Amino acid sequence: MTDSPAPLADPHLVFDAVEGRRDLVLLGSTGSIGTQAIDLVLRNPDRFRVTALSAAGGRVGLLAEQARLLKVRTVAVASPEAVPALREALRHEYGTAEPLPEILAGPDAATELAASDCHTVLNGITGSIGLAPTLAALKAGRTLALANKESLIVGGPLVKALAAPGQIIPVDSEHAALFQALAAGTRADVRRLVVTASGGPFRGRTRSELADVTREQALAHPTWAMGPVITVNSATLVNKGLEVIEAHLLYDIPFDRIEVVVHPQSYVHSMVEFTDGSTLAQCTPPDMGGPIAIGLGWPQRVPDAAPAFDWTKASTWEFLPLDTEAFPSVGLARHVGALGGTAPAVFNAANEECVDAFLSGALPFNGIMDTVTAVVGEHGTPASGTSLTVADVLEAETWARTRARELSAKATAEARA
């Protein structure tokens, strides 16, 4: 392996490690990652203390309850319209005796929290809107527990320019698995990374058999309970394509040495193959408690963060090749990842729009990847390298979303004609 910059995520390095209880800021606290992180914190008050929470603003009752349980100083919502309801919910939770936490509101509220005084920022926001908080946390020198893969994918060069070695700890189950397995060797020892995929609800189906699948079928994931967007991404395997790009950026491993293998049981979260022929796999039953604990506590492990296997019971673990014809998303992700610049942002934004169209019944399942492929093909030469700016990313995303909506509407009109 040739010499190159240190990877963004390195288990051998711990950015700004401290002993004792860690102060945390949780972004996306009312989502799946956020609620599970709070459960972990409440079970380990000697290890973690949450100082601030942010959420979109759609679940103010839950946000207020979280704020009271954690005794946070600040809560933030992306929607200013949610502030009156949030203040009322907080007053209901706190009563009249206790002062309410500070409230921040607006599209920049999470970004402000990400730069506030703490040890670790957990970015559990969904979508590319997590980019600005990611950059703010890195610039402020915080350890970043990164569950928001989109911010790294769409802003890769920007993130790499700011992050110190060891400053990012991944929270995705696959990347947390790679992170732990990589601790067993040096970068020069690594032959390839093997990212596992459950195969989603449509594993084994041909492309033609996917033509008429329904919203309900796509949302019925066989092993994981997630939000609707990431669940559909798992059904198309777009999520796995994004993870390949993320693995390349986090660990500085070339795309031709990152493979995807289908593992329906979701017990092996990913593997690292070393040059001596050894393969190290990280395994737990499907549960995000372990990856979240790695993100918040590394290099220490948090006892009972996730369930363990009962090795006295028989079980069968399968590994199958990826069907690239039925699921072309991983190959397209490799392509945009190799292009770099704004190409991954276009891929991600177009996909988000197409998933919304599918969920609303305006686009068939196969139309998701057909439309994303068309948008990527029209993108042209992406802005890249040191010239890439946040403005470039936002402009590319806006164009991709608009074009994806246009093509989706055209496809729907043609299908109805």
C-alpha cells in the first residue's frame, strides 16, 4: 500500500481522549439513532452527560421529555414554527419550579450546537442537511460520532480538509465493524474491506420481478427497524452504495478493494481481509446499541451496550454474491465516488427525491434507480478537488433535486398515457 494521508477514522488514534464522564451533544435526538443513544446514556450516567439536543421539530413532546430526563442546557429545533409548541411541552415536562432550557431555532441551530462546548458530537441527522453541523463540529475540534453518512458523502473533500486523524468515529453498523476490525492490524496489512448487506426485502428477485413492488413491501425490512428513507435505500441497496463511498473516504482504501457481499442474517456487520489471508469479522445480533457505544465511548467499551449471541444454539449464516443487474445502485455509487467532487452529492440528492416520489406513489420501484442514473449521467463534469465549496455542493444538490423531480414527473405522465 502506498503512503497516503492518514484515514479519517482510525481505531489506533483517539482524538482528544479524556478520562471520566464525557459531555455530549446529540443532533437528531428524536430519530432512531438519537433515541437509542439517549437510552445508552441514561443507562450509563457515570460515563456520559448530554448538554444539548437538536431535532427537526416534528416531535416536540418527545424532545421535551428527553430534555428533562437528561437535564440539558439547550434544545434546538430546525423549524422556528415549532418553538411555541416546544416551549409549551417543556413547561408541561418541567412544571413551574424549574427553569426551562435555552431554545435555539432555525436551519442553523444544529450547526450552532455542533460547535458548542462538549467532548463528542453525535450527528444522527438524516440527509445531506447534516453537512454543516459535521463541518462545524470538526472545525471546533470536537470528536465526531458520525451516523450522518450523507454529510461525508456529499462533502468528502470538505470534511477531509477539516478532520484531524482520529477525530471521526463512525456509527453506521458497517463502518463501526470495519473500525473495530482494523484495530487488529496496520493499514499496510489490509488487503480489502468487505461490506455486508442484508439484501433487503427483495433479495433474490430479478429486475423484472421488482417492477410492481409496493411501498409497504419496500418498507418491510427483514432484519432492521429504520426510518422510511433509509429502509427504501436498503431495499434498492442505494444505502450499500453510499456505504462503499463512505468506507473509501473514512479508511482511504481504493474502491477496487472494497467489496459488497449479501449476508441475510445481518449478524456479521462487515469484515477486513488482511494480507496474510486472515479475515476479521465483527458480529452481533442486529442492534445499533453497539455501534452507538463505539461512537460515544471509544477506545473504552460500554458494558452490555448490545445483545450478545447465545453460542449454545445452532444457527446458519449465509454469504451470497450481490446481484448487480437487479441492484445496480452499488456500481453507480462506485462510479460517482470515483468521479468525486459534486457527483456524490448529485447521486444522493437525486435518490432522496426519487425515494420521496416512490413513497408518494408517483414513481415505480425500478424508476428510483433509472431516474438517479439519468440524473447522474446528465451532471457533466463535477466541481472537485481543492476548488470544491459548500456552495458548489448546495448548487449541485438543488440542480439534482429539480432534475429528478422533472424526470419523475415525465416518467409518471408517460406511464399514464
